[in-house]
Amino acid sequence: MQIREGIVLGSEKPVLFAGPCAVESLDICLEIGSKVKAWAEEHGFSYVFKASFDKANRTSSGSFRSIGMDKSLEVLQKVGKELNVPLVTDIHESYQAAEVAEVVDVLQIPAFLCRQTDLLLAAGNTGKAVKIKRGQFMAPEDMQFAVKKVRSTGNENVCLTERGFSLGYHNLVVDMRGLPIMRQFAPVVFDITHSVQQPGGQGGSSGGQREFAPFLARAAAATGIDGFFIETHPEPAKALSDGPNLIPLHRMGDFLKMLKESWELGRKYQDFAVE
Amino acid sequence: MQIREGIVLGSEKPVLFAGPCAVESLDICLEIGSKVKAWAEEHGFSYVFKASFDKANRTSSGSFRSIGMDKSLEVLQKVGKELNVPLVTDIHESYQAAEVAEVVDVLQIPAFLCRQTDLLLAAGNTGKAVKIKRGQFMAPEDMQFAVKKVRSTGNENVCLTERGFSLGYHNLVVDMRGLPIMRQFAPVVFDITHSVQQPGGQGGSSGGQREFAPFLARAAAATGIDGFFIETHPEPAKALSDGPNLIPLHRMGDFLKMLKESWELGRKYQDFAVE
Amino acid sequence: MQIREGIVLGSEKPVLFAGPCAVESLDICLEIGSKVKAWAEEHGFSYVFKASFDKANRTSSGSFRSIGMDKSLEVLQKVGKELNVPLVTDIHESYQAAEVAEVVDVLQIPAFLCRQTDLLLAAGNTGKAVKIKRGQFMAPEDMQFAVKKVRSTGNENVCLTERGFSLGYHNLVVDMRGLPIMRQFAPVVFDITHSVQQPGGQGGSSGGQREFAPFLARAAAATGIDGFFIETHPEPAKALSDGPNLIPLHRMGDFLKMLKESWELGRKYQDFAVE
Amino acid sequence: MQIREGIVLGSEKPVLFAGPCAVESLDICLEIGSKVKAWAEEHGFSYVFKASFDKANRTSSGSFRSIGMDKSLEVLQKVGKELNVPLVTDIHESYQAAEVAEVVDVLQIPAFLCRQTDLLLAAGNTGKAVKIKRGQFMAPEDMQFAVKKVRSTGNENVCLTERGFSLGYHNLVVDMRGLPIMRQFAPVVFDITHSVQQPGGQGGSSGGQREFAPFLARAAAATGIDGFFIETHPEPAKALSDGPNLIPLHRMGDFLKMLKESWELGRKYQDFAVE
């Protein structure tokens, strides 16, 4: 999946999609983006800045959603220019695709929406790269149909993202078999921080288990995949969403070093077969 | 939840939402609607005609979606008038809410979309009754937040619908505990035919286990609930979607008789407690 | 499954297996057994007294296990004679089968052990009726192999029992489809109180949700089954095991009345098909 | 966990438990054991020969169980002496513990039996090392109680083994979070070949997905664990049990090389934390 000239998911270089969960402010986006960019370069990742312009499916309506779509997109655009990095953000309804595509390089389809045909087609029709998250209710092999919906628009720039499957209530499990299965259809990104989310596990908001992120990250990388997605914040406890599963910004450099080594192991053995 | 004057979900009379899966044609809608209406009256159900104007989340894009939104709504309107029955249909994006609300009495929020705040608010804002399906990934108690999102618009006419939880891949299970749990927040409808669906279980389309529908229907009714949702077709094998789980139209009369007796048992004992 | 002359699981009369979880003392067994026997007769159930002589798989070893196997069997025997009721109890290792079979009428195979070939064969070889609980990890259709193992001894007196499937950690779900599936192989009993257990959900012991027992009981009965299993205690909070899911003894009469009506509904419609 | 002098699970050197699923014959055990031993030494593993003397919980009773307990133990003993390797085998009932402990170095408790108190105590009382498999129905943190049961005998030589959790019917998922969770209580072994089993997935016997074994093996190793369990056979299609998930013997050398590198990555980062 080509993101920009020279930035390709599924190439010799892993891609890192990272940033705060939501566009909280220009300052915090620049702080996070500039630091992560430097670490990404140091450890050999292509970097794509991520932030959501709208948290459209919060557990309860009392939670923070957005500083406004227009203002968020403006911030994203400034971050992209100032840091010279590509951008990724989610869209939630088909009417948003064209407008958001003017600002970002990658349109992300949220997991709950991975079967919404109109949204997939609208994203595909923008010509921008499309990153689809696997629904928490979808068998890995069934994600091929989401990929095909995007490709039916003539847009081949599509990838899949793993973020856990429903294992009973308020809990997700990452089935590592899903990574090689989905990789048959498109390049695969592992979403490290949403995979340790506990949906609705704290009453009106979702909980998280940040402490398991390094374990799942190494495990997924070692299977052999193409990229990673991480949400980070200088002060997770003060983040406006997903605090319990964010990686503290000050740990991101070391995290990326570990991740790169794990990715190299996975890359070396990705085609190892036992037959 | 008041659907029309005198038609209340959560009253002395169970409500039946039933019809074909999709608006296939006016003729077939009238055939199904008129027969089901007669049986519903015979067995003591309030009847609401159901058909989707668009199948927006089919597994693969090669499947039938719609005869067109405008044409479908026109058909729905004619059915409603000709049979003098209220109507329910799904909406998938927030822009559809107002337009669809001009035609139908109940807006249904699909299971995958039960956390989409904008969609819930748009539905609530129409003032029409809103029927929310529980996501295949949502703990029953977390559905209270979806209800609250609708109620935050000032619209109290809202209900919840059970249709199965992800039990591994390609399989759904109905957790009967979820019915009394959700009933604490709003009246509850049991979706008999989608609860026996097998998501993506047949390659590019979903499978189904129609043979279990009578068992699950009796079980859910016996717990004590407010209404039922059934998709039916004169020739399930020829239906344009969900064929494997539809109830053959010729069995609907007997099915409703059985359902009513089961509902009466549930109603009698719905408050039975062991403490 | 013939339990004693005139007491047949899978006949015109439902069978109730009920009693305290463990053999705590003769007095408490007689108190529970005599009361339940009277209510069972009043409401039209055949009654089998149940109590475990050993809780062999408690979550932690600090929990109560037994007053001793010999003493427990002695108590069971006295209860059987004094109340003139058949008896059921669990066995855990094959060497126990013959000895226990001298005292009880039905040998119960615990859910965790439902695949242990030696245990099933030993139970079958006693000639006594064998009641196998479905493992929390077993697909309903795979229980046919457990039934076949018992039948391979020439013993046709075998039944299956539903008690929930693992739905993630610390939680069980009753898949009501499993009841008609298992009934193809043998008569089926629904274990009402273990189905609302929460395995290991309270640290070193299992929790329970007694409040859902009436809902699940009506639901399972309405599908159409052959018998019920209930653990009860005059003071659940003081019971030596499984307290959180026991039915208080003083509610058993009303519970059985409700259960019988539900069973009659299930029986009436057990063969209702939609094809 | 000390297995023999100088062979310690949870040390600087990973431990490999490997061999055929069942004791089929002395010749095949020697062929497998000698080859695996050489590769284990080459790649830096301590080696423990594994074979079951009895397959006590086969799906159906028509499947191969054993060449006889006595004969199997005799074969095991000869293999141990001839190859000078420690031995591990399963026990299924408490009476077997003492007899089997005379022959083997490690007693393995099968997953279905991980809550059977008598079996755990009998194993612990032999003084031999005890290897407990996590039940397919057990939350990882609840395995601490199984460990405590063994330790209550005064035997500290105990370890835990991961082999997948029930993800719906006929399917298992390895939750990689479970490995660091269980490691808080005891050293942890990853059972590579049973983790790709599909229980009962082929009618009267279990299926398997050997093709995923390398992916899960790298993933688990990368989290940071102590040992591995692998079943192998020169001709998996002819193996008397578990054929579909066995690793072909001729791939074991390369497999171990890959596994060692993965283990080293996990070891390097096992204490990496994000707080």
C-alpha cells in the first residue's frame, strides 16, 4: 500500500502509524509528532502521524468527542506540513470521505464499520490509501470481502489492521493466526494499543491494559507483519480518550527499538513453513 | 415505546415486527404484509411491517443491496397505507434519518452501528421511535449507553433488540441473561431470525440455521420480553438476502400461535425472583 | 433413561434432580430432601435426591471438599431409604464407580471429565444410569461421543446435561441450541444452578448469579427437555460450596410450579418445525 | 522447576519437551528422540523426551489409545536410558502417579484435569516435577490455584503450560496475555502443537492447523517464556493421534533454530515495561 512516494506499507521498511488518540490541540500534536518522528527515523520506521478528528463511537455520550471537525482537520494539516509527515485519520460516514481525503494520506475505517459498503466505497473512490480495521466480530478470512469492496473502486491501496476479537464481554483477544490469514489479502498492521482495550470495561467508558502492550507487540511483530499502530500521550492519565491503554510518550523510543528487532525476526521467518 | 396511537411496545400486548428482509417488490411486500397482519391479529400481536430499503453491510459487494432507496421508501409507504400498519426500517448513516422518518414509524439502528453516536442522535432527533439492535460485540449492560444517547435528544421512545453475541468465528449465541439485563433500560425485542444467522459462514455470504428458530423463540419469549422480530418469505430459497434463516411464510400463523403462548408464560413469570 | 422402575427420564413426566451441593450432614440432607420431595410430587415431577460426596475440583484447595467419602455415602444411603427416593452423585475417578454404584441410582460424570474414557466406561459398566454433563469446552454435537462410550459397555441408560459454555473468562453462556442438538443423542437435563455459575469469578472460589436462574430455567424448559437439576439450601449464604448460585429452599415450591408450566409448553411444541 | 540435575525450566537455557504424541513403538520413539536430542543440543535447548502412555480422553472410543500402560512405560524407560534424556508423560487418575513417577522425571497434568485436586496432590506427592496444562476453560490468573495445590504437598517443582482457550466451538485461541500472567506463578511452557488443535473439528476426532504452528511459536517465544512443547512424527499422516497438528520430524531442526532466536528476543525484553 503506497502512502506517499517512497512510503510503502509492505516493503523493506515497517510503517509506524502513531500519535495521540484524538486531536486535542496543535501543540500536543506537534510535541508528540516531532518526538515520534525522530524515534521512528532512528529505529528505521516510515512514520505516519495519526489522530482522530472525531471520536464518533464513544461508549457514552458524556465523553469527549472532538474539538470540531473543521478545526481538527486544520490542526492535522498543520502537523503534516510542519513535520513533513503523512497523515491518517478515521472516517465514520461516507459524506466525510472526500473532505477528509483532501487533508490526509490514509483514510482509516473503524472496526465497527468494516462491513459498511458505502463507507468503504466512498473511501476507495477518493484514491487515497484505505486502512480497514478488522471488526471485533469478524473472522480474519472474512476481511477479504472488505478489501474487495475497496478494490472494486479501482483503488488498490488498501491494508488491514488487527485490534482484537470479542472474547466474551468486556474483553478482547488477539488471535495471532489472524495476522498471516489477513496478509493473504493485503498488508497487515497491528494496532498495539486498541488490542489491549477492555470495551466498556469501566462503566461508561472503556478500560485498558497498557501493561500487556509490549508482550502483544513483540508477539505480533514476530509473526511477520507490515506495520504498527500505536497511540501515545505525554500524560496518558490526562488524555481525553483511551487513557488506560496509551503508551507514555517517554517510552516510545525504547518501544520502537524493541519493536524493530521483533519485526526483523518476523520478517526473517515470515515464510517459514512446516510442510 | 409508543409506535403509533394505541400501539405500544411494553404493554399488555406483544409487538411483532415482521416482513421480508429487503424491499424486493411491492407485490411481495403486500403479500407478506397482508398475511402476517391477519395472523398477528388472530393471535393477539400488534403488527409493524418491516423491510430494509438498503442492505448496507452485506458480506461481499456482489450481493443484492437494494432496488433503490427512493423506490424502496415508496414501496414501504404504499404498504403502510394499503395495509394500515406501522412501518420499521434500518438507517445506516445519519443523513438518512430525517428522510426515512417521513415514511416510517420506527427507525432501526443496525447492530454493527449501535455505538455510532451521530446516527443515534439523528434518529432520536426525528421524534420517531428508535429501535436499537445490540452489537454482536456489546455486553448487554453496556446497551444502556446507546439508550441514553437517544434519550439525550428528548426522545423517550426507544427500545433494544437482541440478535446474538459473537461466540467465536462464524457463530452467534443468544445469552438469555441479556434479555432481563437490557429490559432494565428499555423494552426489549427478540430478533428471532438474525439470532440464527451464521455470519460469513458460507464464504461470501452469511449462513443460517432456521431449524433452531422455534427453540430460541420459545426460550426468549419465556424469559419475559416485549416484542419479536421475524423475517419471512414465501420462498426463502429465492429471497434476495438472508434466505437460510428466514421463516417460510406458510408457517408464520402457527409460529405466532406458539410464540403467543410462550410470551404469556414469560409475562406471567417475568417478575419471579428467588431472593 | 430408566432410573428406577417407573422413574424414567424422557417420559411423560419431567425428572427433578435436586438437593444440596455437598453432603453437609444427614440432618440438612433430610430437611432438603423431604421438602423438595413433597413439592416435586405436588407439581408433577419424578424426584431424585442429589448431593456430592466430594467436591473434587474446587478452585482452590482451601475450600471445603467433603465430610469423607464413606461417611457421605452412608448419609446418602440413609436419605434414600428414609425418603424412599433415588439418588444421584458425581464420581471423579474410575475406581469410585463400583463402590458408589452400590449406593446410588445415577452416576454423574462432571463436566470437566466428560471426555475421560476410563471414567465413562467404569460408570457404564456398573449398569447404573449415567448422567454426563457437557464440558464447558465441548460443542453440543460432540457429546454424542461421550454417550457412545457409555453405550459401548452395553449400558443404554445414559443422559446428557447442559450447564453452560465458556464465554470468555469467568463467564458461562447457555446456548439454547445445544439442548435440541444433544437431545438427538440422549435425554437432556438442564442444570439450572451451575449454568449461572461464574467460574473462578471471585478469586479463590467461583461466583454465581442466582438472580438469572428463573430466566434460564424457563427458557431451557420452553425449548423442550426431559429433566432439571437444581442445587438448593435453606441458607445459601452458609452453604459449604456454590452459595452464590443456590436456590433458597423456601422458594423451591414456587420454582417447581413455574418450571412445570414451562416444561409443559416446551413439551407441547418440542417437535414444532419450520420447514 | 528442576527436572534433573542441571536441567532447570526457568533458567538461562530454554527447555524443549518433544516427542511423538503417543508411545507407538520403541523404534519410532528412539528415532524421534535421538534426532530431536541432537537438534536440541545444536540449538541450545535442554531436552526432555515426551510421549503419552495412554490417550485417555480421545474424542471417540474408536480411536487409538495405547499399546498398554506397562508396555508403554517400559518403552519410555528404555528411551530415557538409551538416549540419556529425562522423560515427561501425562497421568489421568491419581492412582497412576506413583507408578509413573518411577519411570519419568516430569508428570504432566492434562488440561481437562487441571482442577482435579486429587490428581494434583498425587502428582505433587511423588516429589517429581509437575507440569500442569491450562484448561481450555480456565482464566490464566486462576491457574495460580492449581500451582498452589501442588505446592501444598511441599513440592515446589511445578510449571504451567499454555495450549489455547475455547473460542467458540471446535476452535482454540492462544491469548498471549496469558503467558506473562501465568509466569507470575510458575515457569511457563508453550505447547505449540496442541495450540493449533481444532477440538472435535473432524467429526469423531480432532483436527489441526499445523500451518499456524510457526507463527504461534514465534509469537509466544517473543513474549518471553521458559520452554516449549512440540509433538513431532516422521510421517504425521500416519501418526496414531493428533496427525493434523504434528510437526514433521524433518523440519524440527530448522524449527528449533527459529524458536531459539525467538526465545532470545523474548528473553531480552521480557521485563520491558511501559510505565
